[in-house]
Amino acid sequence: MRGNLRTATAAAALQVGTIGLFVAVCAFFALMSPTFLLPANLLNILRQTAILAVLSFGMTTVIVVTSGEADMSVGGVTGFAAALTVTLLKLGAGTALAVLSGLGAGLALGFLNGLLVTRVGLLPFLATLATLNIGLGLEQWLTRGTYIPYSDPLIGLVANENIYGVPAAAVLLLFVFLAFYLLLDHSPWGRKVYAIGGNWQVARASGIDVARHTTLAFALSGLSCGLAGVLLVGRLSGLTPLAASPLLLDTLLAGYISGTVSSSGTPNVAGALFGALLVGVLTNGLAVIRVPTFYMNLVKGLLVLLVVTANAIQRRQAAVR
Amino acid sequence: MRSTTTATAKEKTAPRPERTAWRLRGWSFLTEFGTLLAFLALCLALALLSPAFLTLNNFLTILRQVSILAIISLGMTLVMTTGGIDLSVGEAADAGALLSISLLSAGLGTLPAVLGGLAGGLLLGAFNGFLVGFLGVMPFLATLGTHTMAMSMEMVYTQGGLPIYPLGLLPESFNFLGRGWVGPVPFPVLILGGVLVLYYLILHRSAFGRRVYAVGGNAEAARFSGIDVRLVRFKSYLLAGLTAALAGVILASRISSGQPLAGESFLLDSIAASFMGMTLSREGKPSVLGTLFGACFLGVVLNGMTLLNVVFYLQTLIKGGLLLGVLALASYARTRRN
């Protein structure tokens, strides 16, 4: 009983700490730069964070279902989806076909991840590491390693323009958020995913098809990579090879922050949105106060270690209980 | 924590009943000798396709290239045997290279410079070991954090990625590490031999090695039988960092400079080499000799792609596919054991 209370207190402390960190980060940048709090910049953060947030929802699904493992293939799958989209656009295929192909490419590689984990029996991070390189290879093969410029009016509109003063990307993000929120937190399928993550043996014993729903969770993460890839083509008005690769760290960060900010220690979709915004603010703020990119990674790497260490300690406490 | 996730992955794939005994024999033959056959087939194909492949000169080139990868892979294998992974081996190698060249430029002798380089790797390894062993962070996340931070520090140290060239001539003794010859044998190959013997003794002939296998097999059971799991993990990451830094020093000597981020390419290759070694063992367990074979296999693949002028954007794809195949084979060998 006392152990229970201690775990709950630790979780609450972690929650308050994470939210406090967000406030502190915002306050710091607001003090350091007069431009940070301008509405234009805040809207810009929303626009920049949309891709990351979409990815974090998929990552969160994988973290939940595998009970703490991750999808390492984010950079490669997103890159391949973007490369396929831009290649098809370049070849004269319509926007609809190109977008659907990008989404399909993400879904296919995500499905491959799922099969490798559930049917072949690979550890999730190894399976997704292999897929990462397949995706990167396909991306480099399609782009031949050089920048492909192409601006599609519709994709560009969604990724970069405003609708009535609000970034279209933010509106899209809201819809994707709602879809993931309903799917993961308020649907029978979502309850199965949480059940598998909580204890897969119990889940199997109660009749849940563990392999099938785990595969679907990985496929969903792949699909969110596909969407992120399409948005990336809009953001970059084409595609720079390997532009998606740095997203892995940010996505992992957002996914695990989601765990520290939820009361149970298990990530959820709202927490992922919070995590993505925190990382988005950090990235934007560091750029606004002109910190070079390589220092930025130092900060993010440190943050990753902080978050996953807190997570590990929390888990161990829960296990001791 | 790790052991339960390993069990998850294993259990989720309920072994499918084989239909016929004939099929079973075919499969186990393929998984046991598949990589070996693939290696022989690859060598044969390369010998037919490229006249340059079967020359003594090329053979020595492959050996020299392989020696650096193999040394890093041995450290990776040790960490993998505990059930973990080290995503920061590339940065440990870079630490060895950048620090040793910098120290030489500062006027230090070969021995202190090399020791300084090794200390850099040791430090990264200790950091990983502390996170994984004592704080209980999942290995791939802990070492990813180290990887990111170390890479960032490298960029800061080299002012955004400028190679570090030595001031003046490097001492002959340092040059010898990566470029020397002892009779017909390149010196890096001799270093590899030494490291190989050491790792063989550590992993297969010592009490520590048995503990490492025990921790990797079932950490919980190891703990109950009185093994200090935390210390075993800590020491393994420490050794992996040190070993990778040694490889970095050899690399620096070979190219007479410190190239930032040069080590990153070894990460995937060293993982693949370790897994390739696992496919050779009957139980799908990592081993020192298996890893040496894996490194040679990869060396031949990389050499072959260069000889046949495979464009770089296809090389990633080929390596990714190869890794996937090897992972699947190793995993099949492991499920067969159970």
C-alpha cells in the first residue's frame, strides 16, 4: 500500500517536473529573445511541429504495444515515403496518386516491421533498425542522393500556408490527433493495444490476438511515417535526401516524454502531442537564439537520457511494488 | 526488463510445426550452413566477375580493412552477449582517432597519445555502462543518447566537422600501428589477432565470460544465482568502448588524420557482423570466432561492391537487405534452440 503511494508520488513528481520543464523552456526563450513570443513565431512552431507530432503518435502506439521498445525506422520510412511521393509527382502522376503512394509506402514498411517482430521473432529495435536501412537505401536509390525540387500546390498549401490565419498543417495535425486519440484511447482496438503492452501473456490468455494487433500497431506507425513523408515534401518543396533522418531522435524524445507526463507512466496520445510541442519549442527556441545545430543535439541527447532514465527508475519502482 | 522483452519477441512467434521431416532437415541445414555457403558463393561469384578479386594484393587489402571493423565488432559482440547493444561504438572509435591525433599534435609521444585516445573510449563506455548497468535504462535508448551527445561534442570539438590533421610529421611508431608490416602481414591484422585472443579468453575461457552469457540468457536467473548483473553489464560496455577506441586509433594511423564522424559507418556493420556470427552457432549464440567470420563476410561484400562499381546509393540498400536476412536467420536459429 505504501509502495503504491510512493510510486504514485514519484509519477506525480515526474509529471510536474516535465510540465515545469516545458514552462521553464518557454520562459527562458521568451526572456532570451523578443521574437520568440510573437504570434507569427508561435504559429510557426505549430507548423514546424506538425510533422514531428504526427510521427510521435505512431511512435507512442509502438512504445505502448511493445511496453517500452521503439520504432527506430522512422527516418528511413519517412524518407522513403517522401522520395516515392516526390518521384511520382515529378513523373507527372497526380497529387492524389502520389500522396496515396507515399502513405502506402509507409504502411508497407511499417507492416514489414510488424511481421519481423511478430512472425520472425526479432527484437523490435533490431527489426526496425534493419527496416531503417532498407528505407534509407530505397530513399537514396530513388533520389540518387541529390535534392529533388518539386512544389505541388496542394501539398505545399497544407504544409506551409495559412487558412484564416491558422497554419493548415496545424489543422491537419488536429484531425490526426483526434483520429489517434479516438483510436488509441477510446476504441476497443486501443484497449487491446494497452492490454498487450501491460502484460501480453494475460492479454493472450484473455483471447486477444497479440501478434495481429502488435503487427497493426507497427503498421500504424508506418502509416504516420508515410503522412509525415508527404508533409516533408511540402515543407521542403521537394526532397533533400536524409532530411528525415534527424526526426528519429525528436520522435523518440516526444514518445518517451509522453510516458513521463502521463499519470500511469504509460505513454498516451495527448502526452505525445505535449512531447512533440516541447521538442518543437526547444528546436525553434534554440534556433531563434542562434545556437548552432550541433549544440542542439547535445541538449536533445541529454534530454533523451534524462527522460529514459526517469522512465527506467519509474518502471523499476513499479516492479518492486 | 530486457530479458522479458526478449521473451516477448520469442514467445510471440510460436514455432510452427514442420510439415515433414525432410523439410525440417532442409531448414536446419540452411540455417546452420546458410551463411557459410553464402560466403563461399559470394567469393566464387566475385572471383568470376572481377579479375582483381583473387589477387594477393586485394586479399591483404580486405584483411586490412576488415581488421578495424572486426575489432569494433568484438566489443559489440560482448555487449550483445549480455543482451544489450551499443549504438555509440562509432563515436568511441572517433574519440580514439581524434584524441590521439590531437595529443600527438600537442607534442606528446606515441604511447601517451594512444593511451589518451583509449581513455576517451573508456569514458564513453563507462557512461553507457553506468546508464545501462546501474540505472537500468534500456541499452538501445541509453546508447542512442550517448551517440547523439558524443556526436554533438565531436562537431563542437572539430568546429563543425573539420578533419584534424597533425601539426608536422607523425612519429614513425604511430604510423606503424595502421600502416606497418611485419614480414608479409599488415600490423593491424596482428593487432586484430591479439584482440581476438584476448576476447576469446575473456568470453569463452573465463569466469567473467560465463557470467556474461548467464546475464544475456536470463538476467533474473543470473541475479538469483549470485551474479552482480549490474557490474557485468558495466564492465561489458566499458570494454566495448575501449575496444572501439583502439580501432579508432588504428584508423587514425592509417589515414594520418582524425576524421570526425568517420566511425558512424562501423555501427551497422559491427551489428551485422555479430549477428552473422550468431548464425554460425548451433544455438544462435554470439561467439568470438563467429564475429570474425561475420566481419570477413562483410569485408568481402564491401570490397566486392567497390570492385564491381556498385553505386553508393545501392550499397545502403544491399547492406540493409543483408542485415535483414542475417537477423532473420539468427532469430530462426534461436527459436530452433527452444
